[in-house]
Amino acid sequence: MNNEANNAFCLIRPPGHHATPTRGMGFCLFNNVAVAAKYLQRKYHLDNIVIIDWDVHHGNGTQDTFYEDPSVLYFSLHRYPFYPGTGSKNETGAGKGVGSTINIPLAYDTTPKKYISIYEAILENDVKEFRPDFILISSGFDSYCLDPIGGLGLGISEYRVLTEITQKIANECCEGRIVSCLEGGYHLSDLPRCIEEHLNGLIN
């Protein structure tokens, strides 16, 4: 916000997107991106914040936090049906927040090409139309094809592609402002390689 950097990646554990406003869940104790979004709203009085979640699991805690909040757009691509059992396409928000939740449930055999095509379409249409002041990413790397817990089919290089698509929208809408927080990712030898591709996308 002080223009000292365009973006940041937070290499943190534990992950956070399953944690609800009232309790921890899964491996998550505190919802890092939800706390960040609330902080940005209160500290800097931002109107529109986008949270993108590409972890293989649906971020039920993030969704719960902002389900009735039209000032935060939550967009998640995730394997479905899968843990935690939420994230159907019919979950789109409630009250004033109707339409501010976008869930894209994906089958196990979804190809990287299809995944990226869906992702780009949502960002080019829904996210750009929302005109975010800031973008937060729940960057789980368990959608990686060899991940022992998730495994949705993405290759290592796809994380750079996803990041560059996001960077393009951020440059157009919010001066490139992105903060990405590590969520899942459990292939211990390839997780650093996936993160490296994400970082290369942010640097560019």
C-alpha cells in the first residue's frame, strides 16, 4: 500500500483457508487471507477485495467469512466432491453478498488446459468487472498432479501461468497489488519447484 513493492508471497505454515471465524479446521488454525482482507478494509478503507483460492480443497472458512459481504469477491477452483464437502457451484453468496462467491468444482481428471482456460475466463470477466483494489491469493500447491493428498492434474509450470494471468489483471485494476499466502502442498520435493514457478510469475 506504500508502493514499496507490487506484490508479496508469504511462506507460512500452518495454512488457513479452512479456518472459520469461530474455529480451526483441517490443518488450519487462523484464516490468513481472511484476516488480511479485514485488515486491508479497516486500515486502508478499500472498497473491493478479491480472494483467489487455487488450493485443491475448497476454502470453506474463507467462504463462510465473506458469504454475505459484497465487498469481497471469493473465487475458488477445487476438486469436488472432496474435503471439506463444500464448494458446489450453487454456493454463490447470501443476502447482500449474493453473486460475490464463485465456486468452480472440478473433476479429478480435469486437464491443465481446461483448468487454465476456466481460470482465465473468470479473471477476465468476473474479477475484472469487480474492479478489485487488492488481490489476495490462497496459493495451495496440492492441485499438483503428484501431490499425495490432493492431485488435480496441474504441472509445475502451470503455477507460473496462473500467476501471470493474475498479475495481468492486478496490473489493470489495482496497480499490481497482490499478496499470496501459502496454503496446501505436500509433495515435499516438488513443492519448492511449484513455489518457484509462482515466484517467477510474481517477479515478472
